[in-house]
Amino acid sequence: VRVQGSGKTLEVEPQLQPGSSVAKVFTLANPPRLVVDLNGSSPKGTPQVAGRSGVTNVRLGSRKGGTRLVLDLHKPATKVQASGNHIVVETQ
């Protein structure tokens, strides 16, 4: 999982196994989090946070039919856009 950030924009890109896909992307508040549900196998590699990305922690967990990726955010998300496995998050 690659996470990079600059200013109020975060870019998240799970490195997916062949046959895997992003099923759902949503946010949660209190504390602010980004949740990415993946179908298929777990992403390759260990979740990492790149420098001052606006993310405090990244976790992976199992869910029926796939994997859940949870990113703890410094600030609440105001907008989320997903295209394939590329996710852009705007924060406050």
C-alpha cells in the first residue's frame, strides 16, 4: 500500500494482487478514518506511510470475500475520489 500526501491532499494506492479490486471506499469520523474494502487477496507488501502524509496509522484486516484497509487520518476527509486502485482524499 502506497500512501503519499501534500497539503490537504492524500493519495492512496493499494498494490493489488492479480484478480483483486477495490470494492468500496468510505470515510468514518471520530476519529477520522478512510476505509477501503478490497475483493480478493490481500495487497502486496506491508502498509507504509510516506513521510508527512496526514495518515497516522495503516491497518489491514480480513473481511468476508477480501480485505479491509483502514487509514487513520490527521484531519477529517471532505472529499474522496476513487478510480481503480487510485484513491484521492481531500482533508480539512
